[in-house]
Amino acid sequence: MARHSHTFVETYDGFLGYGMDRQTDEDTIKVYLQKFSDDDLMKVILKRMSDSELAGIFEMISKMLKMHFTEPEYHDYFLKDEE
């Protein structure tokens, strides 16, 4: 059974746009991130990105994880450590 899921992007049929209201912003970010992390898209874009672009994404994600998650949450939600 897969430990990761990207089901929101498959079923969302609402408005996509940013700056309208908080819920639409959250939904749009969720769709964009799930579409962006698609395996086929990653296969293409990662080879085209510069070293500094890769480092920037890694640093931004790492910073957000440290800022918004406790250590146990990081292991549960990001690493998906099995007990």
C-alpha cells in the first residue's frame, strides 16, 4: 500500500487562483504542489533546474518543515516513519 497520496488534485473542481480568499489560496497551493510533484513532471523539470534552484527549493521546504512541525509531526507527516 502506498504511503503517499495525491488525491485532492484528482477530485478538486473548484476555482484555481491566488489572492481571492484564504480557502481558495489553500486549495490552489495544494493543487499546484500535487501537480508539481507528479513523477513525470519531476523527471523533466529537475534536469532543467540549476543547482541554485534545486538548493532554493530544498532550503524553502526544510525551513517550512522546521517552522511548522514538531519533531514527532515531522516524522509522522513528512518522513512517514512506521512504528
